[in-house]
Amino acid sequence: MRPRTAISDSSLRPPKGGVAPKEEIAWMAASRLPGLDLLRARYTRQVFARHFHEGYALGVIEGGALRFRYLGRDHVAAPGAVNLVAPGETHDGHGVGDAGWAYRMFYLAPGIVRMAGEEAGLPHGALPDFASGVLADPELAAAIDALHRDMERAGPCMPTLAQETRLSAVLARWITRHAAQRMPAARPPRASGEPVAVRRARDYLDAHCADDVRLADLAGVACLSPFHLARAFAAAVGLPPHAYLVQARVRRARDLLSAGSTPAEAAAAAGFADQSHLTRAFRAQMGVTPARFRKMLQDARGTWAVAFVENRISTEDSHDHARTAPYGPTGADACRPASGESGDGGGNAPRR
């Protein structure tokens, strides 16, 4: 991806003509660190529907302001603020005013954060919890921003050791300064059988998201009455069953798109009535249309594959011809663009 200059708050203010700045979205998966995704986005019209993530989201606001409902209260993340969500916590999101917002986000699998928490002193297996979705920590914000920019700029040419070391430092600072151990006692008390019943219902929806699921069928799987299940499910998950089903379908469609399916194929296989229904639901949760998401994956994979091949050829060449060509590009140098080249490290397509 081509390196970007910082997006200031002023850059998100509508110009005098009243025309809002163009939305700009870029997403990539960190190929050397499984379970880590990166997003850089500037949104002006995006409204995220209520949803939750399987992992953690951690980022920094670069311009404008983001308003979101999280942990039962409204949050506003202004420029320079760190914003975050924990796994399973429902939230929405939209800009404050017409200018929208710009941010850089890391999406982390729970295992990555769990390991960092243990290194930071949390009990073995504990997931860190956070009392707020917005943190005022300029040093942490600067560290997040710098790592995100460097990983985007370097793409697959950033050594694994450098990525792991810097990410560990960021997560350690985040957890030691702001986290508490996630404790079951912090959750609202529920009847003893309901969490198991809700888990059964969630598993059923995940497995049958492409089907026309009926509440009576779901209640039968959970061994609760339909009314009781609907209330218990919403209380435990933060979403009613039908909204969770839509999220499960979006998740299935995302996996299919990642595997190479077209949006039309993904829509049919994930249980959507047609591609337009998929597009609306996908954008409301992912912040990008299915077609753009698929294109970004294809662009990123193509560029990164070329970078890996060129890096390998250059390195092997340097070993085979060390005596005759000692000054050729090798190792990390092979990933550095020559004078006049773009330095694009991974898919520059517009894009959670």
C-alpha cells in the first residue's frame, strides 16, 4: 500500500462548496502475523449497524470524530484519541457531523491479546477488559499510529521479528496502563441454564445461517420457550436472534469472498435473498461493499506475491553470485522501491 501522510482534523472539514471529502478505505491482513488485520479508512457517510467482533479492535482517530454506543453509553473519539472494542461487545458507529472521521485500526484475534496480557502480568488464560471505548493516551496513540503506518508501508517486507516486537510493545503499553482482568462476575447475573441455551442457539445460527431459521426451531434447539429464548439471547449476546443471524451471514459471505467467490455467489451461499441485500448488510457491518472488499483482497495478494517472489529471487541471486555481483539488492533491500517506483506494499484499493 502506498504510504499516506497524516490526515489532520482540518482535512475532514467540508470545503467551502459544501462537498464532503471522498471516502477512502484500505484493508490488509498481516501475512506474517496470523490473526491480525489492518484498516485505514476515512468515512463521511458510513453508519455502522450494531454488531460485535470475535476479537479486539484497537486504533487511533486521525481526523474528524467518531461517535459510537458501547458498554451501555455513548462515546466520542476525537482526533488523537485511542478507540477500542472488546470481543463480544456490541457497538455501532457514525461520524459526528458531516465531516465524518478518519482512523487507523488493528483487528486482533483474542489469542494475540491473551498472550500479551499474560506477559503483562494477567493470570494465565485471562482476557483483558477495558472500562471505556475511548482512551486519552497520546503516547499509546502515537505508538499505534507509527506501527500501523510502517506495516502498511512495508507490507510483507517488514521482518516478522520487527512486527512481533513492536506489536508486543504496543499491546503491553495498552494493557498495563488501561486494562483489568475480564471477570465473569462483572457480567449481569443470569439464570444458570440460559448461557448454555444461548450458546446452543448461537451455534445453530452459525451452522445454519444460510437457512430460513424459525424462532420455534431455535427455541427447540435451546430447550427454552421462543419468548424466553429471545429475551435470554438478547441479554447475553447484545443482539436479538435475527440481528445475530444477519451478522453470521455477513461473516460467511466475508469468508467466501476471501476464498474467491463473487459477491453474487457469496450472497446465495450465505443465505441472502440477493446481492443487493448482501451489499447493504455487508456495508453496514464492514464499512465497504462486498465487491470492493474482494477487489482489495485480490490487489493485496497480487502485489504481496510479487514482493515475496522478487525478494526470494534477489536473495537467492545474491547467494549464487556473491563473488561476481556483490552489490545487487538482497534481503530487505529487495523490497525497497527503486528511484521513481511507487513503493506500494499491498493493495491500494479503497475498503470494517
